[in-house]
Amino acid sequence: MTTSNGTKPGHHTVVAIVEDKPGVLQRVAGLFRRRGFNIESLAVGPTEFEGLSRMTIIVDGASAPVEQVEKQLYKLIDVVKVSDLTHDDAIKRELALLKVRCNNVNRHELLDIANVFRADVIDMATNSLMLQVVGDDDKIDGLIKMCEPYGIRELSRTGTIAMTRGQKTTTVHESEPEAIARVHQSQGRRVEADLPFSSD
């Protein structure tokens, strides 16, 4: 069961803005492994700024206080900014693909289940359906549980991504010149006072 903002009790939601360079993901994962932090979910993708990637990390709170997670992440040179969204008013979403066994007898039952969870049927074969669902952990876990009696042939989940509601953001702002300068230097760019993310 998740809390009102989509975080499972006992879990932390941490967003790290990192430099988009080879080996960064390996270093972050290595740090967590060495410290004994249990990662429940890790999703990585590009941000609105070239040269920066966004990591959304769900950490088991029993393995590490969130303050310790932030402190250790900031020790990595490639980490530009860390934000704790555990208690923030944030939207948390995950995408899952499920390939479920079916036949002519139970296909309509599975289609009804998909409709209840607002899942999309993205492939249909003689003996299987592929469903796509987007939502929080409870929604995805619920669909999986309902499909299990039919036989799940394959399951793939992206991991949770998160973004705060309203005006607050977790991205790097123009008011953080040191972080901006680091990104520019890593990309071989000239730092402009009035255009912090411009390139030559």
C-alpha cells in the first residue's frame, strides 16, 4: 500500500541530477552496494538540459536513513543535485508491460480486467495478450495480481519516476552557478553569465 503521495511506507524517493557521462550509473550503484543501501527501484533518463541525466531512486528506509543516502550521493563528483521527494506532494508513476496467457474462453475476462485498470492492449496473439499499464505501485501490483491466475508469461517494469506538483522543481536552476559551470566544463562549453545553459 502506498501513501497519499505515492511512496510505499518505509521507502524513500530520491531524485539525483547527474552528469550524463559513461560510468555514472555504475558508480552510483556501486556506492549503494558498498554502503548496504537496498535499491527497490532505479530509473534513469535525460533531462531538459543537454549533459544532465535524472535518476529516480526508491530506497528501502530500513537499510539507510534518507539523510545518509543524500550525503553519500553528494560525495560522487558526477552528482550535481539531490532531492528527497519522500514527503513532498509529488506525482510518482511507473510503466509495466505484461504478456499474459489467454485462450478463446478467457480472453474477454482479461480484456475486462485490463479495462478496469485502464491498461492498453498493445499486442494480441492466439495464446497471449500484451498489456501496457501506467500508474503507481498499487495499480500495477493490482493488475499483476489479477493476471497471475491466467499465467504471466513475461513481465517488464520501468521503475518509478517522480516529479513534484506545482512550482517546485528538482532540476538545476540558473541560481546554482557552480553546478551549471561543472556541466559546461564537462561538455567543453564556454560559461555565459546570461545564458547558463547555452553552447558555442
